[in-house]
Amino acid sequence: MNLLRLLPEVILTLTGVLVMLAEPLLAPGKSRKPLGWFAISGTLYAAVASMCQLHQPVGTAFYGMVQVDAFSVFFHLLICSVVLVTLLSSLDYFEGFATHAGEYFALVLFAATGMMLMTCSVELLMVFIGLEISSIATYIMAGFRKGKGASAESALKYFLLGSFATAFFLYGVALIFGATGSTSFSGIAAGIPNSQTPLLVVASLGMVLVGLGFKVSAAPFHVWTPDVYQGAPSPVVGLMSTAPKAAAFAVLLRVTYMAFPTLQHRWAILIWVLAVLSMFTGNLCALLQRDAKRMLAYSSIAHAGYLLVAFTALRADGIAAACFYSAAYAAMNVGAFVVLTQVAGVEEKLRNLEDFAGLAQQRPVLSAALAFFLLSMIGIPFTAGFFGKFYVFSAALHAGHLWLVILGLLNSGIACYYYLRFLVNIYSPAPASKAEALRGKPVTIATGIALALCVAATLALGIVPGCVLHLAGRAAATSLLAR
């Protein structure tokens, strides 16, 4: 029964191990695409296993350290979707440039396993295990373009600052164990009212928030984000900017609402401040960026701020809004990086916004898709971004946070400038000398499927969001609210 509760993680782990075992058996010059397709099939099986868990009653495994419910299933499906698109867009990315592309496919699966463990854990030490599995795989992927100085710098910065964040998280775990005698969420919640060291409880909460703040790149814990995004391979950035953040936000939801519900008057203020700092830092710094990936990195900081707004809302509204916004942001952001992966290639010759001038003339379909994703990030109606922001700001407004909503809307207006500037460059004419660089490689079937999935998800979440909203509401009701 324990293994059945972790069936998606088991499938991803076994698939990753088989990919690693098969990698050395292939000749050095032979394509690694079959390994990629095998990894994709494993991801699909894991998604099916997660959907089957949705119809099972809420249950725990491994002595109560893991809880499988609608909340965990929601994020499992979200992570599987991001991993599926990442693998599809990566099949041709490393072709001819990486001698061990099969290891990359395995690392993506191992990272996904860690993220899934994070989302279903209801014990802080189990969260740490999942966090480390995910982080170590992501550190390696960030530096996977061997021989590139920027890639090695990206991996090193990510590793050092990620380890620093993990230290904060572990100190928080140690303090809360000393204050309550437990590291399980239910045990912490029961022990806080009887704790003889309330200051220790508050200190532990602060350290846990700092550690998770690094993982979601919320200001002022965002300093690693632009450099890491700039140097890492584009498909890896699409993965690390969405799936690990979704897993960290899932942990943050469980920690705040399940482990520290009696301290909501304290952590709500902290998250209110983090949300405002993240929105303004991300959007104002993005205005100054000329590099496309750095601009999207600061944009992700701003979107982390929008998502944190949901934490200040009433419990049912806030949790459901945070879940929905995680899905909406994943669809549009991963889609944007699928386009960047295709047009820039592994060498990433197109870096600055001006380099994309004339793209619409040479690659009209890819340009239209990128424009659609950028408009969704702005929050234009009939896109996922619009409904995500609407739901988040409505939840905050219902909780009485009028000024937070006003600041959020102001930041959405600021964001219009740099997104539209990117759009203007895409649809501007370019010299004939740049035509060949913009033309690039033709879109393969795998990349076309990945792009179509992102476009469809972004459009569906903006027009018919009912299914995802229902699942998000069920996640909030069945896992975090039923105490």
C-alpha cells in the first residue's frame, strides 16, 4: 500500500534508472532520441497513475510522512505536464552537441520525482529529502552545456545559493523540532499552543519561509535567478522556472495552513511584504533588461509576487487561487521557453531583444505563439494569465486587502511595457543579413506537439477554466481545509 501511494514517483524513478542504464549501451555517435521517447512514456504513465489516485480516498503512507489527496494529485499532474513539454522540446535540442543526452532525460525525471515528493509530504524531513533530490538534479542540468562558461557559472551560482537556502530551511526544521518535539505538520500544529518557547516557533517559521523564498525566487531572495536563467539551457530554464516553483509553493501552502495555522497573523504580514517586494523588484528590474532570458527571469520574480498575493486571502479562496495561478503560469512560461529553445538553438545566438527583430517575417507561427504567451503574461482577456490574476486579486479583495490588489494592478501595468517592447522587436523589420540566423532549424514533430500543448493549455485556462478551477477547489477543500 505504501508503494501504491507513491506510484507516480516509483514510475518516474524506475524510468530514470532504466534510461541511465541504457545510455552507456548506445554507441557514442548514435542518437539518444529513443531514450527521450522512453522518458516521455514514463512521464505519461506517472500522470495516469496520479489521475487514478484522484479517485482514491485520502490516505497516508510511510508512517504518516506522505499524504495523497486532491492537493498532491493537482501538483503531480502539473509537474508531469511541465516535464512532458520539457522532454518534447529537448529531444532535438542536444542532438549533436551533447555526448550524454540520455543522462539529461534521466535527470529531468529524477528532478520531477523530488518535486512530487515535496508536494505530497506532510513532514518537514520528507520535504527536505524531496527538495534535495529535485535540487541536485537541477544543479547538474543548469550546467549541462559543457564547455560554456556561462553555463558553468549558472550551475555554480545555483548550487551555492541553493545550498545556502537549504541551510536556512534545515535550521528552521531543527528549531521547530526543539519547540514542539515534532516535524510532522499535524504534530507542529498541535504542539505550538503548548510550546514553552514561542519565540523559537516564530524564528523557525521565519527560517522556513526564507528557505522556501529562495526556491520560489521571491524578493529579496531572488539574486540567483537572472544569472542562472541566463546561463542555463533554455529547456532547463523552462523547467526550473515553473515545476520547482510549483512544488515549493505547494510546500509553502501546506506549511502555512497545516503546520502554522495559529500563526497566520504573523506569516500573512511577512508574505504580504514579500509579495509587494517581489512584484516591484521583478517588474522594475525587467524594464532595464536587454537580454530576453534575463527579462523573463525578472518576470518570473514578479509572477512569484502575484502568486504570493493568494496566500494573504481567505483560506479556501487563497489556496484555490494559488493552485490555479501555478497552472496558468506554467502553461504560458514553459510555452515561451519552448519558442526560445526552437529559435535560438543550443548555441543561443539570439539573446538580446533586438536580435529577435524580423522573427515574425521568418517564423510567423512561432512568433504568433510567443506573442500569445507574452500577452497572457500581461493578463490580456481570454488567456490563462488574465483569469489567473483575476482569481488571485479577487481572493485578496474578498479578504479585505484592497491596497495589495491596487499594487498588484499597478505592477501589471508596469509589466505591459517590457512585454510589449519584446513584441515590438519580434514584429519589427530586420536587415537581410539576419534572415538566415532567424530562420533556424525547422520545427520537429516533438517540438510542435510541445508548443501545441502549451498554446492549448494557455487558451483553455483563459476560456474554459472550469475543470482546473474545480480541481483546485477540491484540492483546497479535501487536503488543507479538512482539519
